[in-house]
Amino acid sequence: MKARLAALLCAGVVLGGCGDDSPGVVSAPVSAVPSATGDTSSAEYARTLQIYTAVIRQLVTVDHTFGSGPSPFKHVWVLDHAVQKVAQPETRQDAPGEPFSDALKADLTRNLSDLPPLDFIAAFEEAGDIQADPPVKDHGVIITLGPLERHGAAIHVGHEIWCGGLCAEWFTYVLQQRSGVWTITGDTGQSAIA
């Protein structure tokens, strides 16, 4: 993992973030929204499912680092727990977090069934090897999600996608409710691509 991160930092281009932190937006202190390990009928569970569905779909179909063409990924591997500060590689915390519930993983898989096959992994090494060709099993991508963080009416979700030494990105999405649906409205903070 550290070798992969070092390669990303050497190859990456760090860009200034753009997003929703304009002077007119009031942000409450950041508080992590739990990863929905409880009741699947709760509003928290529904929000978490909807937000992670939107983020994974955006990463696979739009922000896949291969321009405006179709996604090149043949398989989607998602780390089965949120990683603190995932979009801030210099301070991220790779200690295993609480795994997503079985219900959340099943519902995400169902919601994203129109994408390439999606599986959850406990560790990067289950699907990725920087020395292999291809570096991700089944010509796929590894997605690492951050926890949901509340900023006023918005939710921020950091992420990292990795599909090889020169195929990676990380930044933080801003999501807001629009007509009752959590929608990606921009990004914020630092971002990088390799």
C-alpha cells in the first residue's frame, strides 16, 4: 500500500480543488455519518445507500480517468469499509474500519447491477498488485470510499480509484439533496490524478 501511494504521489499531479466551499455557504462542524450497519429501514441507511450508489456510479461511468469515452473497467472492486481521509493521502488512515453491513453491500450491488460486476474486498491486495499486468484483477478498478461527512446541508465523500501505477485519482465529492435525491453537485478540497 505504501509503495502504491508513493508511486501515486510521484506520478500524481496535485490540483487545487473547486467546490461548494464558497463564502456564502455555512458549514457545520464535520461529523461522520455512520456506515449503515443497522436497521435497513432507517433514514440514515437510505441516505448512505443512495450516496454511495451515486459516488460509485460516477466513478465508474464518468470520472474513470479515461476522458469522455466509455469506462474501460471490466470489474469493480470496492473496499468493504470506509477509510478516513482517503482523499488526503498525506494524512489518510489505512487502519481497517468497521465493514459495511451485508445489507448495504447487497443493496449497492443490486443498485449498480448495470455496471461491470461489483465485488467487495477487505484489503487492496485481494484485487490489486502494482507489479502485475494488469495491476487490478479482471482488468478492473479498486474503489476506496471515505465516510460520509456532513457540512451544513451537504455531505462530503472522499474517494480513491486505482487501476494501476499511472491510473489513479482521489478527491472529495460534494452531494446535496435535489428533489429528495442525493446528487453530486461538485467537489472540494485537494485532488490528484496519476
